[in-house]
Amino acid sequence: MKKLYHLFLTFALLSAAGCNDFLDPDDDNSYKGDELLTYIQRAEGVLLNAYASVPNANQISVMTDVATDNAVWNTSSGNAFRNIVSGEWSSTNNPFDKWSSAYTAIGYCNLFLDELVDRVEWSYSDAWLCEAFRERLTAEARGLRAYYYMELLTAHSGVGVNTGRLLGVPMIMHPIDVEEGDLDFPRDTYERCVALVLEDLQFAIDHLPYEYKNNSEKPEEDRVYGARFANRLCGRIAMALKARLLLQAASPAFNPDNDAAKWEAAAVAAAEPIDASGGIDAIDKSRIKFWLDDTSREIVWRKDYYTGRDWETTCFPPSLLGNGRMNPTQDFADAFPYRNGVPYVPGNPSDPDDPYAGRDPRLGEYLIRNGSLFKDNVINTVDGDVDGIDRKPSSSTTTGYYMKKLMNPSVNHTTGSVVTTRHFHTLLRMTEVYLIFAEAANEAWGPDGQGTVGYSARDVIARIRSTGGITPDQYLPTVATQADMRRLIRNERRLELAFENQRFWDVRRWKDEQAMMRAATGTRDGGKTAFEVESRVFMDYMIYGPIPYDEQMKGLEQNRGW
């Protein structure tokens, strides 16, 4: 067996909940060929190793918002994504590059699917258990492969410089014979890529349990579908990924003809996990602080726990011994409406002495502003000794705001009283799925159309806003047109999914050039007036990311402009 077996397979021991000892890869990391068939831990280690490229809890995805109008980084180093805003983004310098990591993981999935899963003798005496285990792992591998291709399509799809066609990436669905095979794989069309990824996702949906949980009535099934496998790919995750993919495929950058059927497909796909999770009534206010509750139904997919204080060290204000790195912008703060839902108008607040009075409660949950009480400290961003704007180089805010979202207030940095706590990195949550539905449903059926699902875009947005603290909502009933609802949905998505690696790609799939060019702003007077902190460099070809230069040199068609 030559297919990739000549490579040493470094099996990563996953710390995710659910990986019990008999499923952990073997400690010996140099097994090759038929050796993988003799011991199930070694064989499944190939699949487990594919999980290693799933973004982990280092919070790097959080930092992508500094390449948008949502935030800036308060120092010139430590975040590669900030270089994008100055135009330092190329096929040789791309912090969003997914090529190598994704294809490595896809290679493990292909190897497992083609050469291992049907050949390994799973060590169960019960034939049903063996077959159930094989079926689950097959579906898991295909779902995981789909996830990585989605990452590639997001980062590297684009209009080809030669053909002018919308291209995806090479769809490699089988192990590569490095000695005898042809290693030249052309880019497939975007449409074909989407179709193949959908096949994998649908297989995962059809053959995986909705969730991994113990069955008291059939405990024997727990060996295959039990709670110890939590955080491995399951049907609920695959459903959410399907909705995410179809939303992208329906969006202006990938749907130039505005085919309404694509929007409808995305809406119907999103409704599936929504209905399975209790419908729109399941949206509740607990989601506002989802990062503090790993048991919340809001979380669809998360990575492993880690104990530490790195994110708080990075973002706490300097008075709390943090480095204040991630600074939300004034423009982002202005995106929060009043508590009654009416959009905030900069320069014309209801209280000219306090622009934050009567505002959406989510503003206070996501941002630390001038006068905020945080950890029993009043944070002064106007004239504070260290928390004031630009007071302490590379630590104080540059915009007049500090991050609050995703931080755990129980962390303490004081010498002799240091407190760390458990963190986890969320990959998918239900609020994103609800917003996918709202966006797609509005485009397919208008603000109040229900299609075949029984609820509308307006119904979902009303629930999101009311549970976020907008009550009574005096603005939503006045939103009558599809265009006005589109603006509202996009703004809700900006607020709800801020700092979750969404904004950068959202404004691109919308082809929202105004948002992509909008300068990052700050305030020196507590939100009363704004000033420009950092300009944004954007050219129209930057709607899509590049393929790596090395791949271009191998003959792959580059995206236009790169």
C-alpha cells in the first residue's frame, strides 16, 4: 500500500471530551502500511489526527475582526490579521491561508475512508456493534472532510484570472499515490465543489446520531453513540455546517444571478437544526454570555477545554494588568440601537451628555466603555491614568473601548492572587443558525414569508432582539421592505457574531464594499464624537482571497487580481 503510507503519521492525542483510552491514538507515532490494520487505535488515530487542524482554543479566530470595521489591534505586532488593513495581503502573505492545514486533514480523512475503515477488524464481539461503529466513523470522516473543504472554499474561492469563472479548489476525494499518481489537480468550479461537499454533509446527517448521549434504555449503544464522544462530529453539527455552506453559496459574491432557489435551500437547511433544537422559542437570553456556559444548548460545536488566562491577559484593560490589545471601534458601538430598537444616530443621541443612555443592553455585555464597571473597577477611557486612550503604549485602548465579550471576569492577574479558569473555543452556535435562516428567508420569501417552515425572517429577528434586551421593539414593526429587513438582519449578525471570525467573510460574501473600506474609528470623549484610528485598504478583487503562490506556480489558476 503506497497511498500516503510512506508518510509518517503523527497521531495526535485529542483532549476533547469523549476520547476515551480505547479510542485514543497509540503512543507510537511511526506506524505505516498494514500495521495500521492490526490495531484499531492506530487506525482510528488517522481520523483523530484529522481533527488536529480544527481551530483550537488559542482564540486566533477572534483576532480576525481587526481586519474589519469592528476592531483594531493596539500594537503593530502580535496579530498578522491587522496587516490586511494596510494592503499587506498577498498570495505569499495571507494570514487566512487554509491550504496546507486543510488538505493535510483531508488527506487523513481520505486515507481513513478508502484504506482503513472497511478493512480494520473492530474489536467488538457483537456484529451489530462493529457495523454501527464502522458506519458512524465513515460518516464522521465524510463530515469532517466536508468541514475542511468549506474552510478552503471560504478562504480561496474566487473568479479565475484566466477563465473568468467562479472557481473553488481541487476536490481530492481519495488518497494520493505519491509514487505513481498524477499530482496535478485542477481547481473545480465553485458549483461542483459545493455539490460534493453537500454530498458528504448529507451522508453525515443521514448516518450520524443527532447528538452523542447515553441511552439508559439501550446502554449497549453507548459504546458507539454515547456521551463520551461529545464534540466529535455529529448530525447536529453537520446540519449547521450545511446551512452555513448554502448561505455562502446563495450570497451575492457566489450567486451573481441572485438565484432565489439558492436562498430558499439555505433557509430550509437552517430550519432543520432549528426545528430539532426546539424552534425559535428556544432562543433565550442565556446565549448573550455563551462563552461562560459550556453546557448551553446554544453551543453546537466546541473544541476542548483549556485552563488559563491568555485571552484575558491579552484584552483586559491595563488597570486590571491586561494588555488591552483588542479595541472595538466607535463604528461598532454605534451599530447597537436604542433599547426600543430604533437605530442609534451618531451625533444625535437621546442624551447628548451620555450617548450610551437607553442603549441596547448587548452593548454593555460586549464592550467596556468609559465609565463601565468591570470586576468592581470603574474603567475610565477618557482621562484614566492607564486605561485612558493611548495612555500606556501597547496596552491602553486606541479607540476608547476594551473587549468584554469572550472574557471571563473570574480571571485575576494580581501577583499572589492569580486566578485562571477553564475556557473553550466555540466553533458553531445556534444563534448563527437562526441568523442564517433569517437572512436566507428574507431573500427567498421576503420579511414575512414562511415558505414551508412555519416562521419568517421577522419572527426570528424579533425573538433575537427581544431576548437580547430590546423590548418593546418599536422599530421592527416599521421595517416593511426586503431591503430594509436585509439591512437590519446584517446589523444583527454584526452584533451577535462579533469577534467570532464572521465579519471579515460576511462583508465579502455580501460584496459590501462600503463596509470593507470603512475606516476604524474611536472616541476620546466617551462616544460623543468619533475620529479615525486606522484606514482600511480595499480593492474590488479582495472580495475573494488568493490561492497560495506555490500552488499558482504549479499551474493552478489564480484568482483575479492576485
